[in-house]
Amino acid sequence: MTFGAPGALWLLALPAALALLWVWRLARRWTDIRVLRQRRVLPERERHGIFGALPAWLCLLAAAACLLLAVARPRGTAFTAGRPGVDLVVLQDASASMHVKDVAGNRWQRSMTFLRRLGDALSWQDDRVALAVFAHIATPQIRLTRDPNTVFFFLDHLSARPPFRLQDDTTWNTNLEQAVVWGLRILDKDEELHGPSPNARVFLMLSDGEAWSGEVARALDRARDAKVPIFVVGVGTLAGDWLPEVEVAPTEEPAPHAISRLNRGSLQRIAERAGGQYFEIDRDADRDIANAIVDAGRRLAPPREAAPTVIEYYPRLLMAAVAFAALALLFVRTRSEAWLQAGLAAAGLALVARVLA
């Protein structure tokens, strides 16, 4: 135990001296009781309290000692296990099928709503988030950050304006390989700039599983080799809805007008092969899905060494002083003693307020 104001410890000499005086008074009382019992002859045996009014003063001495110890600001050190964090890289599908309106708004807007719920599930102290969007190509949007304002700002911006245009041919493909490549680049660049992270590294992919292109198996193998599991969240319904119609020039071939459905089977296989789990929006509550993903990611983090934490003891001592002062009132016998104790309590509180200010 250490003290923030050790110079105040000498004040404990006063309650120590008063404690000796209290012991002397108790011994004198017992002597007087013994003498009275020997010299006074009464028809009935006279009863004398062992302590009399002395317990009230003992409680006041204990309260004073607690107050003076609180003034010295005692503190100790406790070792607590650090909470593991997670580095979560979100791989957001931004292909044309994400504009299908078989969920609230459309699949893209529903994904943005889910990511906001995910932000609420993070601690933003040890946890970090990055974001990359992909269709036929992938583009990073947010580097790994602990700043929730940055993440929510980008989510609001992307919700109003998706990054890929429907008029572009590349928007009509879903290249998972490019998404994983850019996700690994985000992790590698962060390690290059800030050193190895103690957090667990996790990919979170939101997609409807439509129109895969690229080497999906190769992408999953790369993620497994890097020991980065992929948690998959399916967006859409099995019934599906029509793909959006796009106006093109007369010389260009129009996009196929067909129904897009949630490809649950392919998404489940991706999650299983990549060592993650599969979830589905609107089958479970967003908050439950987000908490499950974050908790699963934290369980993958290596254990952290116990970190020292400083504990301040003066609040407990102040509470003990108040308790002793209240207990002293139970033993008060006269009004003058009550007023005296009230004055001493006020003086003690004023002293503590002056020192701790």
C-alpha cells in the first residue's frame, strides 16, 4: 500500500493518543464499579454497564482514524487480466444484386443498418474495425481504427451513395478473392505501421452469395493460411426479388432482368471452409448476431498478461467513517453529547473537503 499524501499520516497520532485515554477511562470505570460493589450494600444487586457511554466515543475515534487515513490517500495495486480485443475487417458486398429490394430498403441499406448495430457491440477501446467493399474489384474504405465517429461517418456516406455504379459492367460480378486479398493487405499494412497486434484477426463478410467470380477456393485458402476466419452474414431472402433495371446506351447490351435470391448454401460453405460461422439477417436479431460475432472473435484472441490497476482506498475509508459516526449515535445518552458529536463530525468533514479539494 502506498499513500498519495503521506505527510498527513502524522495526524493519526491524535486518535492514537485519544485511544489510550479511552482505555484509561475504561479501566477507571471498571475500578469504580468494583469499589461500589464492595462498599455499597443494597437490598437488590445494583447493575452497572460495563462500558457506559464510552462506546460512543470509541466509534468517534474510529471515525476520526478513518477520516485521517482517507486524507493520506491510501492506494493499492491489483492485477487484472486484460480483456482480449478483436481486429474486425468488414468485407462488404457492393455488387448489383445488393440493390435488390427483398429486405427493408434494399440489401445494401440493410447491410449498413446491421453494421451500425455491430458498432454498438464493440468496446472501441481494444476493438478495431476496418472496411473494404467489393464487386468485381475491391476497394478499401476504412483502415483499422478505434474511432467510432470515423466508422459511423463512412457508414452514413456509403448508405446514401454506394461506391460502384450499376451502369458499370464490373458491378455485376462478385469477386471474393479480391475482397480477401484487400482484407489481408489492410492487416499487413497495419502491422507494418504499428507492429504486431495482440487482437484476434477476423473477417466479416456481408453478401447475398450471388454471381461469384474469381478463385473462391484460393481466397479461402489464403485466409486460412493467414489464420483469419471468415464470419459470413447473409443478406436477402430465399424468395428474392427482381434485379434492378439499368438504362444503357442503344449500342450496349442491357443487363439481364432476372430474380436474385439469397444463396444460403454457398455462404454456409464459405463460412465452414474459412473456419467461421454463418449468420443470416432477419433470421436473428441484429444485436444478437453482432454480439455473437464479436464474442467469437474475442475467444480467438491470445490471453493477455495481467495488467496492474491502481485502487484508491479513500472512498471506502470515508464510507467507514460515516458508518462509525452513525453507530456512535446509538450510544449517546445526553443531548449535549449529541451536539458535541455533530460538531466533531462537521469539523471532520470540513477538514477532509479542504484536503481533498
